[in-house]
Amino acid sequence: MWCTVYVLYRKGKRIPADVAKANPRTGWLHMRSKEPHTGMPESRAFLLPEKGASTHFPILELDCCHLRAIDGGGIRLTGFDPRHPSSWTLNHQSWWIIPGEQP
């Protein structure tokens, strides 16, 4: 689905709403299980530059995520920023997603 994404956290800390709204990202939202074809319950989300683009170079990426509808409109996707393999630090992350049509 083509959408506009507003990132709500930076390094695990909530950013002000005006800062989040000032930095939208647009792209194709793609979700799949963490390990494709295995049925792993943890999902990964990718914001890709176009439909069918490789998930190796996403605009944004989110681990262990889940979706929820927002009463005021849109979708909230909550999870964790991907961590470096040598780090144990997990940073909470949420995206506010507004579905739209690709320009």
C-alpha cells in the first residue's frame, strides 16, 4: 500500500508532534513475517521506494511490529528499530501511517 509515514520516536524517545509532522516519508508499505515462509509470528515492516522494490535497501524498517487502527484516522505501526547485530539495545518505535495513492 502506498502511504505517508510519520516516525514518532528517535533513539527510543518520543519526538514532538510538530517535528514528526514536519518530516514525512512516502513509499510502499510492505509487511512480512520475520523469517519468510516459516510462519514466524514476529512481523517486519519496510517502507520501500516503490512496489516490489528489494527489502535490502528500505527507506524505513521496523522489527517485531503490529498494526492498529487510529480513531482519528490512519494506522499506527508499533515495534522496534532494527538493531545492529553486535548491540543488545532495543529502541521502541512507532509510525503513524496515512494510506494514499501513489503520485
